[in-house]
Amino acid sequence: MAYVPPVGQTTDPDIFLDNVKRADRLVNGPEATVPDRGGVPLDSWRQMMAKNDEIRQNLIPLSRQYMTLEAAQADIANIPEGSTTYVRSPDGGSLADEYINNGGTLTATGRKMPSQLTVEYLSDGFYSVNASDIWQITPNLVIFSGGETGTYSDYDAYFLPCEPGDIVSYFGVINTATASQVNAWLIQCDGNKNYVSDIATHVSDGSGNGQGTVSGEATQTGYVYVRVKKSANPGWNIGFLEKRLVTTEDVGIAGGVAEYNTVKGIADNGETINYTGDSNFYTVGIVMLLNGGINTAAGTDWLAYYVPVKEGDEITMAGTYGSLQSGQQMAYFIQLDADKNFVKPLDIYVSEGSTDVQLTRSAVASQDGFMYVRVRRSLNNEAKPYSVTGFQRPYQLLQDVAKIRADVDDLMSGGVPGAAQTPFIGANLDVLPVKFGNMYNYNSAAFIQNNVVKAGGYIFICGNAQGQRPYVFKKSINGGAWSYFDLTNVDGNPLARPTADDSHNAYCMTVTKDGYIIISGNMHADPCRAVISDNPYDINSWSSITYSDNAEITYPRLTLLPNGKTRVFWREGSSQAGQYYTALFNDSAKVFEAKLKLIETDLLSNAYEQRIGVGLDNSLHLCWGYRIASSSADSNYGLFYAKSMDNGLTWTNADGTINYPLPLNEANCEKIADIAQSSGYVNQNGGAVDRDGKYHTCLWQHDSNNNTQIMHIWFDGTTWQIEQVTHFNFHIDTSGAYMDGSMNRPLIACTRYGKTYVFYRTNKGGMEGQVRVIDVTTPGSPVEFILARFNYGFLELSLNTDIILNDNNVMMLATRGAIGTAQGNSRYFYTAESAYLMTAALP
């Protein structure tokens, strides 16, 4: 910047006076900046102080560690909203604990700053456990070194359940009033809390209240006793480190783990028991079928062996296999429970069309109980040789020696245990340029019809971005960078940003046959909120659009048929008292036509739809159940269906033989499954149409052991079928209004190659961080894959089945977050999450 005259080369008194005035404004004035003689803005004293204070406030939460939570809360003015700070850990379990300023209140994030000692313990295989979660207190009890006990009102006994190798530490009073007295402060006890041996002792200094730290290692299964003084013992704490991980130092030592050859030797040394011909174990003339059905009149050719088994036992049958029907699936080994009830088939033989195939096959028991073995002892009046033997162990190593043997063999040969059972497909992740707000299930809910769409040579995505703002993204299918637009900027804010704090308020989209993009969402019993692009395939100019004048709209779904017809579906009314509507888009006028009432209720229940199916034959498929109480998902019941072949104007049953005039209702439709209340069914799961125009859907059901399973329901061209396709050993609580996000409501898709896949993710059963698919194409033979390794946190999955049906490719939004209030205040950790387009080719 040129100064006239140049700086330092003037004695003009006017310039001097101007500088004095400027200095006065800089020091005393209210402005943030004041221009210098050349017009360049200078920071005023107030601006510099404000910047210093901003820097100070940003540095304080990072650099200052508070000794107590109370001290940190008292200094809340110096910890900006949304920032985190650290407080010295009160129990010594970590160096410091992280807290976030949530509306002026410090809230624990759950993250901790580990101490060097903690890191060293972790490297040795130890895991810190909150002692207060496991201790058991016996008031006034003191156990002395050697095992004598006494009652003392100033002490309590804390018992911590332990295993060999666990480490316990205690900080607190470790001195009595008697100098030189040896006292035990940590003692190993047996399972009945009886004295076994001292773990840590201390020689008293006679002070009576001197504090210190003692620690030691548990020597056996049982309890560690800790002696704790009740009063004059400030800040006392108990630390507990549980030995969870195996390190190389633990291998081959007493109390450690066995080496490979030792494990294999144990696994290979079971007892072979011959059950052949022993009538105590078989019944004549009974055959159990693949699905658990029983033929009690199979004839004397057949024997049904019921072999008592424990989990991991291996049963072998050498003999005659097969039937005249080529391709028939035959279960020769079936797992039964302790009462001989059907659990699942363990080995399925596919017939080659011959009844006389000599084979030896085996199966491993999946649980304690009985194993059914199918044996043919004669064929065409000719006796057939057979044998039934069991490789069974008098005890079990970690409940499954057979699996350990197989897994160890896999590891020794360079493989991955269990890899053959769960093949990995793999997916690509393409990061989006804007972070997403995932405090609620906005961006990946099962009821989102489509939030990823492929049209006109582009990929489009819509969702709730950081700051509760609706965004739309666009990218060429040939690659390149993502472009994006904040839909808050549409005139009049028709999508009513900010997105409400409500998991119902997701966004969905479609692209019409002429390329106009329609997005609707942010509604839970709210007026219609939707926008349409002003130009084909253009995301930078939008106008509002409506499909209903009702004030209570929820769950918009936008669909596009292969013939180019666009329809929107939605609910009007409140939860437990709603009606279901649809409207056709007029491509010429670019407006929605008059709405049609699709499903009518008595307003004492609500029809909740599965994913609406769109077929290659331009068929529309509507499937739904009823929920009578918004307070409990267990009030869902029934599964009903109707199909349209004329763009949604008229509706029939699956085979087209019965017409259902609109509006549909529970009596005026096709009931496809008798799903009871409290059975595990939660509303709004996946649905899809196969290449032949037949509808498939899926849902949860609790099995006889109260474990939650995924069911596949489909029309085979003649009747509706239902099949359990999982064998989970965990339960999902469906009694509340909302789920906790531990498993998503299942989705389903069909490909143009005739395949059908179920999609799910769960944080249970060791499957966290995986997106899984089950090939359910062949009834009775589900095959499971890991589609991708991606951690959704507690979010569900959302799937565009149209892309899968047309291209055999998965395209879905991948991000991490909370499902909602089930995660409590921790949901606010997910305000700015990276989001990706996940793509994968199905097998």
C-alpha cells in the first residue's frame, strides 16, 4: 500500500493530528478495526483483547487438567460450548477422564487418557475394570493375616470376584495405631470367601491413619478381600485389572495357555462310542425332515437315532444316502434340544438321484442335547450295512474342542479361523465433502425408500449434514469430484431447517423420468415438506412442491417405475391413528395429482409399511402390518399385502386373482403371514421384488429360546413361504417404543441374476463393525457373507433395491452415529461424522 506522502517523510501537522485521533480510536474506541492512513484496517485494542481471550479459551480446555470435576465445572466459563477438557481420574484407573461442555454442564464422554502404567498393563494383556461394578461389601468384617476374623465398626470388607492373574490395588489407610504390626490389606479367598493366603501386607507405622498403596495378583479363582477403613480415609480407591488377553509370555506356563501341540493333543483325544445296533438309541420307522417335520410312518427301512451330545461332539454315520429325486435336500444330522425338539439341521445331503450312495459323513453338535441321525438299514428288502459312532469327550475345553482344533489348524496353515464359514466380499468407500449430523437415525433408517439414486449418468445422495442442514450431493458415474448444495438456501426454507431432533425426520429422494430431482423429509406429523429441482439433474436451483395439504405427515417414500411413473407414499395422522396415502406425479405439469387413500384404519391402530416394491414388470407391491400402541413395538401384528399392475390405481392379491377396491384394510387385502404381537416383529423392514415380479420381505421373530432371528417371507408363485435364515444366540428387546440400535431392522434385495439377499448389521455376537448379507435364494440353505467392514455405530442400514435389481451393485450411504435417545447424551458426539458412498458388487 502506497502512503502519500511516504511514512516517516512528512512534518505536516494535519497528518500528525490525524494520527493522534486514530490512536485514540484504536485504544479507546468501540470499533473492531480502524483504517490507517493508507486505508488498511488495523485491529483495535478491543479486537486484540477479544482475539487473545478467544485463543485463551481455546487453549485452556486443551492445556489445563483439573484435579476435580467440581473445579472444572466452576471454571466452565473458560471451556467453550462443545469443547472438551480433562479431569484427574478419581479412582486412578486412568491418568485423566475427558468431559464435554454440554450446554454449560460438563458431561463425561467415556474417553480416558491412559497412564503409562495402564499402557504397560495393556501390553501385558490386562484390562481395567471399574471395581465398584463388581465388588461385594460385608460391613464391619476384618480378615487378618493367617485367616482369623473379627468384627470392627471402623472397617468394611470388599470382596472382588477374581481369576488367576487378575491384579488388585488399593490406595487408602494401610496403617493401624499399633506400630510394627503386620496387617494384610489384600487377601486371596476361595469361592466361599474363606481365607487362602495373603496377597499384600504392610508393616504399620503406628499413625493409625497413614495412607499408601498396596497391590498384588490373584492366585486362584475366588475372591480378593480388600480391607477398607470407613472414616478418615480421604480419596481411597480400589483398582482392578482383569487378565483378558494372552501374550507370548503366557504360553506354555502353568495358569497360562497351552501350546498348539498340547491343544491339538487334547482335541484329538476323545472317546469313540459305537451306537450301531443299540436299540436304546434308535426308533424304527421315523424320519425327521429338513424343516423339523416328522414322518412317523416311514416304514421299517428307516431308523431314527437319537444320540445324546454335548456341544462340540462329533457324530459320524457311514451308510446309504440319497433318494430318487435329484436335487432333493436331505438332513441326515439334526440338532435337537434336551427334550428332543428340533433346533436346526447340521448337515444337508443333496441327492444325486440315486437311493444307494455309500458315504461317510459327520456333523458337530452345536449345543448340548441330542443329535438326530437318519439311517437307512434296508433297501428293496436288502439289508444295508451302516454304522453310527460318536467322537465324544468326557469334558470340553472352552466348550468347543472340535472348533478349537479346526481353528488352530487354520492358523497353523496360515488361514483365518472361520473364514470358510463367512466369506468376505469387500466394498469401496467414497468420502463425501460435507460431514453429517448423526445424533439420530436420519441418514440410515430402514424406512428410507431411497437416499441414494442413480439417474442420468449421475449419482445423487441426500441427507442431514452437520448443523442439522439438509444437503444434496451429485457426482458423475464416471468419477470426478462431488458437487453439493445446502437445501437450507432454497427460498422460504421449505424443508424447515434445522432438521428436528427426531429419528423419524429422515430425507428421501427420487429423480423423475425427465431428470427432475424431488426430495422430501424432516416430518413427523408435520405439514408437507418437499422440494423439486428447477432444471433436470441440476442441484443448484430448487422450488417447493407439495403432495398433501394435511398438517400431520410422516414417512414419505418416493418411487420411480421402469415406465417412468413417479409416485409418493406417506402417512397422514399421528402414531397409532394414521391413514396411508399415495399420489402420482404429473410429469407435464411438474406437480403431484390428487391423493388416493391406500390403507384405511379405525384410527385405533396404524398401518406400517415394509419397503415398497417396484418390479421390472412395472408392478407395485405394498406390504404392511398394524401397530396398536405407539409406546411398544411389541404391539405390531400381522403381515398384509396387495399388488398393482396399473401404476397404483387398482390392487389385487399376489397372483392377480382377487381384486381389492381402495381403500385397503385388514379384511380387504391378502394376509401373507400370521405374525403375533410380542413375537419380535418391529414395523418397517425391507422389501424387494425379484426379476420375476414376486415380492420378498423380512422381519424379526423371537425363537423358542427367546433369541431374535431374521425371517425371510416371499411369494413363490403359488403360496407365501416363510423361513428362518439366522441362528443368533442373542435377544433384541422389542418391548419399548424405539430400538437401541444393537441390530438394524433387516433389509432384503433381489438381483437380475435371480439371487435374493438379506442385509443386516449388529453389535452383538462378535459382529460389530461388519455389514453382512445372507444369500437366501435357495430355501433351507442360507449362505452368509461379510459385505464390508464398516462401523455404523448404532445406525441402521438404508438400501436402494432398484439399483441392486438393475445392476447387481450395492450403493448405500455409510456413516456412523446414534439411533437416538437410546444412546443418551453420547448421541451428541456424532454431530460431525464423515460420510461415504459404499459400493460393492454382489456375488
